[in-house]
Amino acid sequence: MRDGIRWTPADAATLADTAQNAAAVVLDSYSPNDDVGRIVPEQVPIVALHDFGEPPERAALVISVGAPERPGDRFLTGFRFASLRPAYWGLPERRAAPSVQTVLVTAGGGGAAGEAPRFAAAVREALPAARIRVVGSSGADVASPDIEILGSPPVLLRPLLEADLVVSAGGQTMLETLAAGVPCVAVPLVENQRPQTERVAAEQAVLSATPETLADAVGTAAGDADLRAALVRRGQELVDGYGALRIAYYVERLLDPTDDA
């Protein structure tokens, strides 16, 4: 169970069995056309979370948070559809700390998580006196003994709120950071994170960096209180946390077009 929802891994066989009786299938896959188009029955609508490549052909709704707006009712685009957990819904406005004392470092999950020690080293180079906390990395991966290892908390909200600056990959945690009202330096680590990060940076809600420019970007953010304040303000304007509820509304309309409640 997570956030009151039971999650079960599905392979092709179990998805096919479950989809037969489903009202709709919400899909998060990097190869939706190959993996699902032939499995989900034609009469069952597909709602696809999409952030890279061509959108799924069969999807009745396509949610593309980092994509530019597209015409028609089929595409739900923009950061108002950023689907965050309930802890991030409607958080109060925050102000940036007057100085950067604590930096939270997170590189996300999967293979990209191995970049966290490199991120931490760049932060230490830029801010030798800062308290650095690393998410999702073992102590053996971090060379410096003065860096705190948090492991993998089920919800990152508390560590985010305790930080004065966040260094994050360009995925879901970046969006959570914006909703939480913490200035963020974002580094896209995989290709599907790049369009989203570039768009958030264009909205002046994060500083975008590469692993090679990260130390300079951290130093820039730490040295400019006005910049951090602007990042916080714009970030919370961009991502209010209610994206999952908006998506649920459109899914409900998809299932019952006559219900405008």
C-alpha cells in the first residue's frame, strides 16, 4: 500500500487479465505502443503518462507535464498536471532562507541514483561549510564522512522543508521541490528529464546545470538571496501539487462524459 492505494507489479499476462474488467488503464511505460496496445482490450480507454518520444497511439488521454501545450482535449499538458503525492497538495507559500546552510542532494532512483555522490562533491566544492544531506545513497558511496546519508525516506517532504537549497535530478523530485517552495538546482540525468527541466528553467523556477557546471550553479544560487526568493515564488506558482486531482477529474469525464460534477 502507498498513499492508500494498493500497487501490484504487472507483466503482460497479469495486465491482460486485469484489463479485461477495468474501467480504464492508467499507463506509465517507455514503450506503450509495443507493450500495451496489443494487451489492453480496444474497448478499455488508456490514460498514458508520457514524457519522451511519440505519444501512445491508442491513449484516450495523454498527460505530458513537461511538454508544450497541444490543441484538443486528448492532451493534458503543463505543470498544473504534475501528479504529486497528497503530502504536496496545496502547501503554504514559503520564503527562501536568508542564507544557505543546508543542502539536500538527490539524484532520483534507478541507475541515475549513482550520481548522488558526484552531486555532493560539487556542493562541497561550492559551499565548503554547508551541511550536506544525501538521499538514496549508502555511506560507502560518499567519500566525505561529514556528509549525512538519509537513505530513502518514503516521502521527501520533511527533508525538503529542512533544506535551504536542493540539488536534484530533473524528474519527479524536482517537481516536489518546486511545490515545497525550496530553491532548486536541477540536473537532467536521463534524456526524458531534459525537456521538462529545460521548460522549468525557462519558466525561471529552477537553475539548470550539468554535472560539470553544478558547482558553479550551486555557488550562484547560494550567493544570491534575491534569485533564491524568485525561484521559490515561481516554483510554487508553477506547481501547486494538485495535478493528480485534475487528472482524476478528466479521467472521470472520460468514463462518464455526462457527469460534469
